[in-house]
Amino acid sequence: MKKWWGPEGMSCPKADIDCRPGGTYETLMQAPDGTTHDVRGTFTDIESGKKVAYTWAWYTDDKPGAETSVEVSFTEKDGGTEVHLHHEGFATQEEADQHNWGWTSSLNCLEKIF
């Protein structure tokens, strides 16, 4: 995950993950200027090879922001895997648009390593 997590141009110096229902995760994305972005959550549902669902909250000064929900599902397609990502619960359309950009960029990073 450290090889691709975060939008293009960012690095991932931390990815602590306990991938099981009720398990938690914490990742740290770092911009080239050193600015960090801390996101944490709890896994709510996991179906091996099919689906991962979890909560998502940005943390500032070790305090959580608003919590949203992410579900990622996987489907075999044309000898590969198609990824479907749904992230919901944003307070504004602007937040949803920013996350759409971030996810698209992050998935571009994932695609580059395979």
C-alpha cells in the first residue's frame, strides 16, 4: 500500500492496517513540501476477494474530522480485476469532488505498479 496510496506526487510513510471486521487502519500521506495528511478508520465489512468496507476520517492534531464511508468491490474482468469504489457521506459537493480527484489519482498510482 505504501507504494501507491495517495494522490500522484505524494508518498505514504505510514500504513498501519488491521484488515478484519472491527480492525482499524491509519495512513499518512505526505506532499512533496512535507505537509502530511492523516486518515484513519475502522473496517466494517470484508469479503475476501470481493469487498472491503470501512469508515474514513481525516485527523488533525490527533482529533478526528467528520466520518464518511468507503466501499471497494472487486470483479474479475478480461483476465484482470475491475475495482469499484464508492465513498459517501460528504458534507458538501466540493468535498465529494476533492475525494473523487484524490481517489482517481491514487488508483492511477496503483495501476502503475501492476
